[in-house]
Amino acid sequence: MKVLVVVGSPRRGGNTDIVLGNMADVFEGRGFEVNKVYLNEIGMRGCQGCMSCKKTAERCVQQDGMTPVYDLIQSSDPVLMGAPVYLWDVAGQFKLFVDRCFAFWERSYRGRIRPGKTAVLVTVLGQDNFKLGSSVSEKYVSLFRSFGFSRVEPLVLPGVNSRGAMLDREDHLAAARELAERVLEGIRS
């Protein structure tokens, strides 16, 4: 059993990475193999709008750092994803990843993700504004459902501004561990 962790923050060791690592520890403790992808480090280009993933291929035809991530997404359950909120949206690295997930739509815009898979989307923001975080999270939860994930669980963690501040937010870390436990139970049942 594998879990994929997709870190959509430019900061390795930042708040998003900390909370996703905390969640991954729950799965690793239950025997899951953990694969972690730092989107800022994989050399991924943007979607070129060529539509090859709809016309002649079942995945993006670009060969770059995203290429192996497609297989990791399909072979992992769950997929834990997270991004900080920058300027009222997810960080650019995560948005680029989402754009490249366009390849998970068939020509008819039905999802290609293997049925029954679970995703978790963690949204971390410096502002203590849960409503803003929820509005950002909501659209990406809908997109990942449309890509074919059967279950997408959001977790919005506001009020974590300075680097490493997540380590002082036991309430956020506990919520993340609890969600990881619920997802784990859902996968095993």
C-alpha cells in the first residue's frame, strides 16, 4: 500500500510540508510506503493546451518532472496534497500541478483517476481567515472530484503565517492526524 504526498509549497520544511509530513506519519506507522513529491523541485512545465491528452494519448505528452507523478497518483491511495494560500489562491506550484492534472480528464471530461481513490487537500494560510481558506479549497476539491477521485477530504488550517509556526499549532496538527486516521479507516473498510 502506498500513499503519495504532494507538497505544493515552495518551502521545503515549511508549514504545508510539516502538516503533510505529520499526516504521512500516520500512514507510515500503519505500514504504508510513503512517496513525497516537492512540486517546486521536479522541473514541471505548464500545460501547453495542445489537447494531446484528449486526442492521441491518455496522459500528458510532455516529458518532464510531472511524468512520474501521474503513475504515483494512479498507484497510491490515498493522495495527500497541500498548498499554502498566496494572494487568495493556492501557490503557483500547486496551480501548475492542477493544470497538468487536466490530463486526468477524458475527452468527454470524465475523470481518469482509478475508481475508489481518496485524496486529501490541505490548505494552509497565514491569515486567520477560515472563510478565505475554505473558498480557495472548495474549488480545488471540486476539480479533484471531477478528475475521478471518489472521495476528496478538505482540511483548512488558517492563522499559520511564519515559517515553522505549524509546530506551535497542536490543534492543527491534531486535526490533520485525526483526518489521516479517518481516511485510513475509510480505505480499509
